[in-house]
Amino acid sequence: MNEIAQNTVLISGGAGSMGQLVSSYINSRDDFTQSAIHDPNYQGQEYKIYKDLTSIEEDVVFEFSPASVVNENIEALLKSDANIIIGSSGVSSEMLSKLKTITDRKVIVIPNFSIGAAYQKLFAIALSDKFNSVNIFEKHHSKKQDAPSGTAIDLVNSLPSELNSHEKDGDFYQINNVNNKNIFSLRDDKFLAEQEVDFVNEYESFNLDHKVYDRKAYLYGVKVVLDLYNDLEGFNLGLENLIAKKINI
């Protein structure tokens, strides 16, 4: 029997909640294994430690660092030869444009690894020409640094620019307008990750409501990406584009 070739993995942000979850999953597979970590909060000795993201020897880098440093990290990773899977929010539009030019290795950008978020985006795109306006409400735990979330920004940028938002009262952490659409952000530890897409026209409204209760929900998307890994080339954006063939809308 032929042995399965293992891809070695460096997890950047590997000491964080998502990094630890993905680490356990990766090491349960036969085709991937974590061999290194980049995280100033990591105190263990199990993995090779990278103080910075230079001279990378691993096949794949998972980028899960906080929004405050993710663009700086990606800039460094662009100078490496490693394949890159980015699951952090806060990737700037400028950095995304740079990533789109990569053709000689795999670059996989997944703003949200949840299957629910992927299907929410697919349905929102399908509904966008049936309603007059839309609002997005994103709710996250208090430790989430960026607002609006990368998932919300990604979603509104996928909708037509001529689709606007309607007025909404309430006490919000932040209100931002992106691509002519309002994103209302809430931060409270009673939330993990939630997002509502609220469509309205003259005669009816339609609400797409998605809630994550446990970070293990994100492992579905990680599994999809790693199962398809060998078939992917160049730049790839969004879990919804990897699973879109499973649904006909």
C-alpha cells in the first residue's frame, strides 16, 4: 500500500482559539501534519517556533493571526514560497489585490470557514435583485478587534453596489457603510459569531439569520479546503465558491 504524502503545516496565530482547534484537526488527518507555529503567546515545545515569517520551510501556512497584524504577516508570506490558507478577518482590499496576482502557488482566502456563512452568502447574492434594500447586523464576542467583521465586508462587497440600506434605530458598537450598505456591529460576550442579512422591499421582508454556537462549526470549512487542496491552483476566495456546485440557486 502506498503511503499518503504529508504536507507540513505552519500555523500563524496557532496559540489562539481557532489556531488550536485547527491544529488538533490537522493532526488527525493522514495527509497534513503541523510541524511549526508562529505566535508570541505560544509557550510550548511541541512545534518548531518561527519568530517571524521568513525562511519558511513548511509546505503550507495557515494564517489565523488577529486583524491587527494579519496584513503585515501576509506581506511577509508573499515573499516566501509557501502555499497560504488565510482564515483571519481584517485582510485589507489592498492586500487582497496583491494575493489575487499569485499564480505560481496556492493562495486560499476563506473569510469564514462556517458552512452556514457560506450558504448565507450564496442566498444573499440570489436575493439581491428581488429587494429594494438590505442591512447587515454582525454580532461578535467582545475580544473581536475589528468592526465590521471580515465576513460582513466580504458579503456586502459581493452584492450589487446599487442595492442600498434602510434606516435602523438602535444602540450599536459601530455603524459602517461599505459598498452603499450599512453594517451594524455589536460586541458582547453573549455572542460568539452571528450575522443577519435583512432584505426589505415595498411588500415584504426576508431575513437570513446565521448563528455560530461553537468554534467547531468552522472545522467543516477547514475539511472542505483540505479535501480539495490538491485540486486547487492559484488564488481562491471564499468557501461558498468551493461548495457552490452542491446547491442550485
